[in-house]
Amino acid sequence: DSIYSHGAWAAVRGLSFPLLSDFHSKGAVAQLYGVYRENDGFSERALYIIDANGIIRWSHVSPYLHHVPDIYELFAALDALNQPASVAA
């Protein structure tokens, strides 16, 4: 979606972390992640959490084009990443 669409979505949900808008240059990042629908000219609805080292720590590709996953699912994924790793005894 466009920068403006992401901005409105983030504002309504109180999000303060950066979101990527891949609207121009038309799907370049979506193509790298394998979620660009070439025949349709847009990407699947996909969410990724990427850590400071550039490692994908969580991803969700929606099963339906207009499906937006529950925001609490995303928050739970973020919370899980912020938990210290458990140590096996």
C-alpha cells in the first residue's frame, strides 16, 4: 500500500514502529520476498518482523488478499521476540 495508507493504518492502531511501503518502485521488495503477484501488479498481503540484524523473525502471508491479520497476533509476535531466550538445563 501507499505511504499514506500505511500512515493512516498505523495511526489508527497506535503503531510507532516503521512500516515499509513498497508502492513505488512497484513491488521491488515484494519481489525479493517472493510475494509479488506479477499478473495482478501488486503483492500478497504480507507482514514481516525483521530484527536489527536484518533477520526475519516472524512472517505472515495472508491466505486471502483482503485479509488483515489480527493486530494482537502481531503484538504477540513482537512480545515473544522481546522475551529473553530460555536456557535448557
